[in-house]
Amino acid sequence: MACLPDRSLRGAFTILELLVILAILGILAALVLPNYQSIIHKSQEVVCMSHMRSIHVALANYLQDHQDVWPQGPYPRDNQAWEAFWLATLKPYDIDENTWQCPTLKRALASSKGEQLHYVPSMFDATRGIARRWSTQPWLIERFGAHGDGPLVAFPDGSIKSMDKVLAERGLR
């Protein structure tokens, strides 16, 4: 009778196959790990831009609901009252405190009790349509330049750019 391989070993991997798989996984890990921090940083920037876009949409809806008059926050600006005003004003548009926070800044400022809203809306007067009058007047500005290219800026058309990019486009940098 011929010597046949044991049936229980047919589906098993050989040592060589396991070593090849481990080598491939090692190479992939070596390629990904050096870029891990930049991947995390870029994903947080995308989340930040998404938050700014959500606030922008809520502001556009607010303007539509209020005869194109920009929300008038408390003046002179007291940070606590100012933050409470913006949270209350955009709450009906599903903008909560988490949406007002950049994940990069949230992590960096976790221990501080400073401002909780990381985006600053422009202070327009109560003139109807003033928020849409100038296409280069930002609606929102990120409080700090947490993403390396200056603070993010949201414009009336919904575009969001870093301040460095805006200045470079205008020949100012």
C-alpha cells in the first residue's frame, strides 16, 4: 500500500508559509507605523472640517429662518455668556457642544478649563443680508491653528480652508 499523507494535515500551514505571512505583516506594519501620527492628525482635521461645515449649514438655516439676519450675541463679549448664547442659538439645528469642538484641540486642552467652543463665529451687525454680502468674510474661524497650517476658516459659500492657504491665494504670504 502506498504511503499517503495524513488527512488531518492537508489543511494546515507549513512553517514556511507561516514565516512568509509573518514577514508580509512585518513589512506592512513597518510601512504604516511611521505614518500613524500623521494619519491620526489628518483624520482629526477632517472631523474638524466636518464640524465647521455642520455649523455653517446650521448658520445658513438660521439665516433662512430669521429673514437673513445674523444671530446677535451678547455684547460686550463675556466668554461664558457668549458660549451659552451660541450653544442655545444653534441647538434647534442639531448643533451640540461636541460639534463646536475640534478633536485635536479637545485632546490638547483636555486638562484646561478654558473656552469650550473652538470655533468663533463672525460678529455681524443686525443688517439684513450682511453675512452674505462679502464672499471673503468668514463665518467661522477656528480658535487655534491646531492642524499646522493656521486656523481653519469657513466662508459663506461653505468652503473651508486653512488661513495659510487663504493668505497664499491672496498673495499675502
